[in-house]
Amino acid sequence: MRWTMAVLASCLMTAGCVGGTSMAERQDENVQSSLQYDSVPCDQLLANRNALAQQYNLPVTAKPAFSNPAMGFGPFTPDMRSRAQRDSDKASGEIDAMNRSIERRDCGKPKKKDKFALPGSKPASAQ
């Protein structure tokens, strides 16, 4: 029994030391900063987001997904997702980052009028 526990503990420690292959680490990589998209013009950003969503068959409101590993074993759980699923999850993170930039900059919304006027009245310069 002690031998089995020692081997199990050794395996878990070895799995935790190998960087970048656990499910938790790879899912964390899908979360991206939206600041990288702030320099992209709004119309181009909207088109890029829609094209990415269409390419991976995702909604334009996609967000990165996270698994719920049992009792803190996240760093030790190997990433068993297929390549296609990893690519789709990465695209979800990119779409979410684009959406945050779009929301922050009010892209896709009509421009607000600077001056308020009563309906039917003409501006002072036109009178």
C-alpha cells in the first residue's frame, strides 16, 4: 500500500512539473487581452470577429470555456481535447477579446448626436 501511494505521488508530481500540457494551463492560454484589438478599425474588427465565428461555427458571443477538475487536480489533469476542440476553444477566447474591445469602443452602434434639438425644429444656422 505504501509503495502504491509513493508511486502515485511521484506520478502526480511529475505530471505537475511538465509545463504547458495540463488542461488548466492550456485553457488559461485561451483568455486574451482585448487591448490588442483597440487599434483595429471598428468595421474591420466586426468583420474579423464574424468571420472567425463563422469559421469555427461559434456564436459571435462566444466565451472561453473552462473545465471543472475535481478537488484541485487541475494542474495535474492532462489535456485530452482533440486538436479541433483546442482550436475552437482558442477561437472562443479571441472572439471574447474582440467583443470586449467592441463593447468598450461602442463599435457597431450609431454615433450619438452632440446637440439636442426638438423634433421638427431647424438649427439656428438654417433659419
